[in-house]
Amino acid sequence: MSSSEPAPADVAAQMRRRLRTYFAMVFGGLAALVALIVLAGVVGHLAFGDDKGAGRAISVVGGAGFLGYMAFAWWSVFHYLRCPACSRLVAMQVSWQYSILSGLASPECRGCGALLFDSAGSRRFRRVLFFVMGIAFALGVVGAVLSMSMRKHHAAPAPVAHHEGAAPAPDATP
């Protein structure tokens, strides 16, 4: 290794910093998009005074915000998910490395062979990822239970009273 090449531990540490920055920006952008959509709904409801105004505001702001967020996410992938040593795009390696099948993925860059992912960082990230997935699953279950508990149970319709002069109701018995 020459003096100009970074040490393997340095490359892995730089890659960890890039990944932290990437995920913070992507999830922070998603949180900002959700907050913007909620704010648009509130402002639309206050400005138009009904739910249709809120729906229109959410549709316009949500659609434009979603397109902007997708452009931002693409830019983040191409900016942050690069090898610190050779600047090769390693987005697919990151995807494989932080999946359930990470044991099959190579921790080295395919371009220059630099070690991008050390095992300690990968284990720590997987623990955090599984923790977040557990929270998401638990919130999904809570949402489903609350949704089912708030449904209105409809009883059989009451018989309709007949007014004078109206035709009698047909008899349902044969």
C-alpha cells in the first residue's frame, strides 16, 4: 500500500460516515415530507373551511413533495453511496450488505478492492434495522387493532313505518 492510499480501517470508517449521513438525510427528508403534507392539510382546511380544501392541498403539496423527495433521494444515492477510495458507485453492495443475505455480499469495493464494511459496523446496523422493523411491525398491529375496534357495527335495519296512503310493504313470507 502506498502512502497516498487510505488505510483499510480509514476507508471503512469513511464509508460508515457516508452511510450515516445518507440514512439521516433520506429519513429526515421523509419526515419533512410527512410534516409538510400534514401542514398542507391543516392550512387547506383552515383556508377553505372544509375537508375538500384540505384534500386538494394535500394532493398538490403531497404530489409535488413526493416528486421532489424522489429527486433528492436519487441525488443522495449517487452522492453518498460511493467508495471513499475510488469513488465507484457501490449502492447495490450497500443494499446487499444491509440485507438478510449479507453473508453472501462482499465487503470489498468491486472497483479497487478496499474494505468498505467491517463486521462490527454491519452487526450494529443490522441490530438497529431489526429494532426499527420491530417497532414498525408493532405500530402496524396497534393500528390494525385500533381500526377494527373503531368500526361501527351495523345492526339489522329497523322495519320502515308506513304512512297512510302508502302502498303496503310486500310480505316477505311465501
